[in-house]
Amino acid sequence: TFKQIYSQFFPQGDSSMYAHFLFNAFDTDHNGSVSFENFVTGLSVILRGSIEDKLSWAFNLYDLNKDGCITREEMLDIMKSIYDMMGKYTYPTVREESPQEHVETFFQDENIMKSMQLFENVI
């Protein structure tokens, strides 16, 4: 499973939430399973897709409730899962509030917000 694979790559952390989010991104049928076709199609997009295809796939990963928008809460959930996956013993040490700070910085940065608008226009 995704969780077992990611736990081998990140043994110092908890990769279960990130693996869950990744699983949902590959589960394009939204039926609770990832078929071989889903998996290969997703990998193909990630590895060989156009910029637009890769952006669309990444957007789908971050849009947790699949409503067409990435909210602060969704971004925070993803950021927390990434920090959890990396573990508490990273160098430099990550503070508990780091994910929240990164999300707030992201949503306050004018250049990033312009990029998000461009991202939406491409999708």
C-alpha cells in the first residue's frame, strides 16, 4: 500500500496522511481503490505530461475535497502531512508552528497569489 511504501522511505516520520492524500490523487475514479490503469496514468502525467497536465495533477493533489479550490485549510493539511512525514528529527529542527507559518506566508505573498491565478487560468 501507499502507506507502507512511504513509511519505508520516511522511517523517522509519520507518512500516513501524505500517503492518504497521494492515494486520493491517484484514485481518479473516486471509488476507494487505485487500479493499475489509474496508477500508470498518474505516473505518466507526473513524469511525461505537459506542464498543464502536471499542474492539473498537482492541483488535484492539493484540492482535498475536489471542489475546484485550494483553501488555506487544505494547504495546511498537506503541509502538516509533509512535515509529519519528514519527522521530528530533521535538521534544522522544525518548529510545531512551521506548517501554519508557511501557509500564511504563501497566501500573503502577492507574487504567489498571482501565480495561483495563473495556475487557475491554465486549469
